[in-house]
Amino acid sequence: MTPFSWCKRSLRAAELVAEGRLTGAQVAAEVGLSRQGLDRWKARPEFKARVAAILDEYSDFLHRSQIARWERQWAEHDRWMEAWRAARAARRKRRIRA
């Protein structure tokens, strides 16, 4: 089997396949390829590996984004709890003085 020849069209097709929003016919039309040509590309191990790599990149990005979102939420929660504790301590001091 001859090595797969990567070009802008094949890289774009791999990205579109990985995104999963378009049908095979739509991906083929987007990159200027026949549906059968896209099917041949999709059967190639190199193409499959590139799609898998793109999906891994997406997954890593989403994972990092979710962790960052959780960290922001926990930081906000910690700030809220600290303010609540300070207000509670101030109320206790006022009650003790009274």
C-alpha cells in the first residue's frame, strides 16, 4: 500500500470527520472530493489515526476547560464561604458585646 499523501484537503476532511457534525457526503462536498474518495480515505489507517488524534486533542481541550471551570467555581465558592464566615464572626462579636 502506498503511503497516504496528506494535503490541505485531506487534513480538512480529517478535521470535519472528527467534528462529526456533517454527513460523509457533506464532508466530501466541502473538501471537493467524491463520497467514494472520502470513503477510501476513511478506510486508510493514516487517516483513521489522524481523526483519532484530533478527537484526542478535542478531548484534552474539553477536559482542561472543564477542570478550569471547576477551579473557578470552587474559588468563587471559597470566596463566598470566607465572606459568610467573616459576617458570622462579626455577628457573634456584636452579640457578645451587647
